[in-house]
Amino acid sequence: MNAMLPFFSASRRSQNQYATLHTSGLSDISVGGDFWIRSPKSLKASTNNVKVGLGLLFPTGADHQQNNVVVNYGGPVTIQSPDYSVQPGIGAWAGIFSAQAFQNLGNQTIAYCSGT
């Protein structure tokens, strides 16, 4: 079983933008579980194995934070929303699927892959 209660802090500035926009706060919470396809106790598990996971993402993070910024030097203060890539939340429920796998290739070499 696993659970994540992440805190997020980010900033972003476009090349054509005068101000840097900031976001921070509690991000989206996730809970889930992982299991190995082959029992870790088996002899073959030291040679290769696959772990898969399923989880749920709760929309607990703010997905539309805004900043008071000056767009031009000496200009008025305006309200802008930072890009979605730096928002703490996605604003939606989501299912999470993850997988990890490894294969011992011999000669002290192991191939590994992971994805979510």
C-alpha cells in the first residue's frame, strides 16, 4: 500500500513575460497498492520480475491559483493565472496505473523500466 500527501511549490516565467508567476500548497493526494507478479521469495524473482500498481488520485490541490502581477515595468497590477504545468492540482479525479520491471542480463548488468 502507498499514499502520497505532497506539498508543491513552483514558479514559471515565459520568455515574453515581465513577471514570474508562483504557486504553492497541498497538491493532489493519491492512494494505491502495488504487487509483484512473481513472488519475491521465488528463485526466478532475482532474475526478472514485474510490479504493477493501481491507485486513485483525489483532486485536493488547487488547480486555478492566481497571482497579482505587474505585466509591464511601471504598469498597473493585474491578476494572472500561472500555466497549468505549475498548478498544485489537476482539478479532477484520476485512476493511476504503474508498472516496474527488471531483467538480469548477466555480467553485472540489469535492464530496468518504470512507468506511471
